[in-house]
Amino acid sequence: MTYQVLARRLRPQRFEEVVGQDHVTRTLQAAIAAGRVAHAFLFTGPRGVGKTTTARLLAKALNCEKGPTPEPCNACSNCREIADGNAFDVLEIDGASHTQVDKMRDLMETVAHRPIKSRFKIFIIDEVHMLSQHSFNALLKTLEEPPPHVKFIFATTDPHKILATVVSRCQRYDLRRIGLGELRAHLKQCMGYQTVDGGAVSARRRHLEALARARHHTEEAARQLTETPAGELIAEELRAAQQALGEITGEFSNEDLLGRIFGGFCIGK
């Protein structure tokens, strides 16, 4: 069986599993239940807070064989294909690779084609702010009057770089930075999935608070750090810090050096 990193193994497959974004997931579920689903969505927020994950969950909810449903079944072929990233009717696109207007025009020509097997043809464009102005203009006409079988889901860390005319035609959701308590609880849950020796788990737990309090550690990054065996994580951080600080060895204890690594990022420091 092919090994998967923890961040992929524990990627949320249900709306309720998305950490710290209840204001977004509940609103989306209510809209689906009421049958009032917009044709275009814009998810904004810092890196790693769940924008692309929420976009995939929305795609599953809309194209689930039992849907549209506020809670996808995760058992039908459509749900499984979207989760695996190989659904024919859900196209995930990197905005940085579609900066040329010709690529966007070619993409928009496929909008008229009906879905192969699903209810909707869904375009998920990640880092949409990377599109050029000409690409946005090529997208705008379709975004204004899309066919009923098409949905657009955009994700970005820089919404201010998106044309106002594009933003105005989307239903916008701002995903917030995950709170300390929520992130701490999520890291503890991630550790429960690990099958390493007790000493390593104990060592990781001693640094759990420091990892959770590091402001730049979002859910995805925190999961990746949690997965690393404690000895390797500490040794790697020590080596990197010693090299960056220009130290050779022995001047700082491990505890002092770890404090230097994490202390600058802690809330209130």
C-alpha cells in the first residue's frame, strides 16, 4: 500500500471535520438544504486553513449521487472520485498555470459541454489571484451568465488582487485563522492516529503547545509537523537553527535552542 503523509490521510471528508470554519461550512450546508446554491463561490483566507478542502467538500455535496445534499455520502462513485482527485466533472486548476489568456479561453470553451456522469461540471481554481487581467476578462463573460450545469469555486490568499467585477459575481466566504484551542485539540487528535513508540509520542506532546502556539502553523502545516517522529523533528530543527545562527555545537542546550526556534512565533511574544 502506498504511503500517504498525515496531512492527506486526515484531510476532512465531511463538513463537520473542517477545523475552525463552522461559520462557512454551516452556511454552505444551509444553502444546499434550501436549494439556493450560487453559481460561483470565492473562498479566501491564509494558507492552510481549508480553502481547497472546503471546495472539494462542496463539490462532493453537489455531485453526490444522493444529492445535492448537505452531507455527502462518501460512498458513491462520484464522492470517491472527487476525494481521489480523478473526477471527470470536477476540474481542479492552478491559477498560476493559466495566466495566459489563450489557456483560459480554451478552458471556457469546455463550459458548454455537459457533465459526463455527474449533476454539475465544477471548476475549482486555486490561487485564482494569479490569473492575468486578460484571463480574468476571458472568464468574466462566462461567470456572468454560466450554464445551469456549471459551478465555479475559487480559492485565494490575496482577494484584493482579484478584479472587483469578478468578486461581485461570487458568493464570498472568508476562512479565518484557526484558534489556538482548536488547533491544540486537532493536533492531539492527529497524534492518536500515530503508531510510533510511546517515548516518541511523549516527546512530541511536550512540544505540542509550542507547535500549536506558533502563529504561522496552520492546520495542514501542524499536521505535517505532528507526523514527523519527535527525535527527527527536534534534530532537524536543531541542525537548521544552528546553521542559521552560525553556531557550531554545544553553546546552547537543546531546551534553550528550541526556545529560540519557537519563542519568536508564540502568541504574545
